[in-house]
Amino acid sequence: MNTATMITKLSGWLARHSIDVLRVSLGLVFVAFGTLKFFPGVSPAEALSVATLEKLSLGLLSGYAAQAVIAAMEVFIGLTLVTGKLLKTGLVVMTGALAGFFAPYVFFFTNLFPGAPTLEAQYIFKDIVLAAAAMVIGARALGARLVPARDRVA
């Protein structure tokens, strides 16, 4: 098999499967991080996530109730991504969750950046990648397709 044929086959396989692999792997990340939040004191982001939801809910949710809501939401998002069931609903919930993920930069900026970024600030920063992955998955869910270059119309 020559190089051009191998590249053509590989690009076709990637076009068919890479977004699904991205969807499932992102789902597993949400399930894993969400599951941790069901157990008090286990998630490294617990205090920050609870404080953020307390602010966002104007104090209606606090403590373990806030943490349980976040945990349930993240596990739900993850399961929709892993299974592909209720995917559009999961993506809508994820949009709200991602807004919440970045809210600490607004509410707690000086705590997160007392000079150099804290570990919590860096933890949130990785959510940019999750948001970008969600955009790709959302585009696919809304009908966009990734096609190999040879299949594109010029």
C-alpha cells in the first residue's frame, strides 16, 4: 500500500470516527469529575465550585446541596455524551455549566490570581479545551460533518 492510499484511508477513518471518540472521551471526563463531587471532600474543586454556585444562585443553593446539583449536572452531561442519548439536551446543559465553570474568574479573580495563577485558576483554565470540544460535538449534533479533503467540493 502506498503512502497516498494510507493517508486517504486514515483521513477517511478519522473523518468518520474522531468526533465520536472526542464525544465519548469528553463524556468520560464529565462523569469522572461529576462523580467525585458526590463525595464531600474528594473533589479538589469542591470549595470553589460550591462558592461559585452560591453566588450564581444568589444564595439559594449552598453547601452540599450546591455540590450535589453540580455533581448531578456533570454526570448527566457526561452520560449524554457517552451514550449519545439526549445529546442535544446534554449540550444545552453543558453550555450553562461551562458558563458556570468560567464564572470564578469574575467572582474570585483576586483569589485565583494573587500574583501567579493558583492551582485552582489553572484547573479552570483547562476548561477552555472542554468548551472547544463541546463546540465540535455541538456542530456535529446540529448536522455538520467532517469530511476528508478529497471529498470536498472546491
